[in-house]
Amino acid sequence: MTTRTHLDRLENQSVFIFREAYHTFKNIAMPWSMCKDSNVLIWLASRAFFGRVPFPVLHIDTTYEFPEMVEFREWATAHYKLNLIVKTNEEARARGIGYETHDPVTVTHELKTVALQQAMGQYKWDALITGIRRDEDPTRAKERYFSRRNAQFEWDYKDQPPEFWGQFATTAAKGEHVRVQPLLDWTEVDIWRYIQRENIPIPKMYFAKNGQRYRSLGCSPITKPITSNAETIDAIIAELETTRTSERAGRAQDHHERNAMQKLRAKGFL
């Protein structure tokens, strides 16, 4: 199977999932972190809906964003003509929740998950389109293309129904919502090859500078670069094909305690 055929299959499946979600749910939003995966989502949404993104994109702003990410957000919002909603958990920040005083899991929950809950309460979205992939983390490997969250945003990762023949769980009770995952079958290398093929704009922080680059982007105090000289996508792909280091190794909240990611995702973390 050629790379192009493989990418075409992934692209077609993602477009199908986008259109199924848009047809099924009345009130959709798409969280957007400006990372490589969420920028591929923007691109695929435009491909699915003939050059436009027909639902709002949501940026959960923890106030700890890299300046380069905020700059990219402003550029991309204008470039794609996005309906951007920015949400910050102002109440938590007023209580002093921050990396200077609290552990990464607490801060991630308060400034990301609770902020998302606040936005969901305000806008009453019944579905969220997310950019998670199975290969990122063992907990995410348990996800489905359409994955229900209860009214408390909890995810029962022990009860995930099969999705045979494109039959998705598209119903949710009052107060619940469904997470839609168009990138679930993509790998990190797939993402990079697609970015290269489609020439998708992404933040420059992914490319090496002074012997370091960011492989995964999150809040600046807890996101560390890796040692790398990969200044091009070809070099990044070559690096990924030999590395044994996990993609999110530089994200502190994932490693603060045993099963940290599973606990965060069970509570509603993206």
C-alpha cells in the first residue's frame, strides 16, 4: 500500500466521521489547541464542508500559553475565517490555581477540564469534535469514534461499545454529550505525512532550533522540548521512525502520578 493511498483512506474516513457528526448533532463545537493534530482537524473540517468550518472552534486558554501559540491562533483564526470562542476558568485563576502553587494534575483539571465544563454549560453543545489519537496514550487507545460522556463529564473507559459497520453511538441523554474522534486511527507519523502532503500551517515550535524542538505542545511551564536537529518534516519523520520515546514524554501532567492521564480523562479531560 502506498503512502498516498494510506493517507487518502485516513482522510476519507475522517471526512465521513465529520459529516456523520454534523448530520447527527444539532449543536457542535471543536476544541482547538493550535497543536499539529488540531490544525489537521481544521484542515479536514474545511475539506469535509467545502472550504469552511461550519461550527465554532473552542480554545481553552489556561493563561499559560506559549506566546508563539497565541500569535498562531490569531493568524489562523483570520486565515480560516473561524468562529473562535476563547474560554478561561477565571474563577480558578482568582483562587490562585496555577503551576506556581499547585501540581500539574490539579492545574490541568481546573484550568482545562473545568473550563471546558463551563463552556459546555454556557453553549449547551451536544457533541465535541476532538483530535485525540489511539497511539498517543494507552488510555486514549480505549476510545471509540463516537464516545459518550455523562452529565458529570465522566467517561466509563471500561464500557466502550464496539462500532461495527460504521454504526456509532450517537445518542446522549439530557446533560450528556458525545466526543467525536476523526483522528482516532491516525498515527503521529501519519499526521506529519499529511501535513507535508497538504502543506498545512502549524506553529514553528515543532521544528528544531538550537538543537531542540517541541514534539507535543501544552502549557509552557510543564511542556519541555526534546533534543533534536530535525528542521524539516522529512527529518522529523525520520526521527520518529527510530525513537522509542513517547510523544507526550515532555508533558508533566501525564507523569505526575500513576495513571494520571486515565484519571484526568475519566473526569472529562480531552
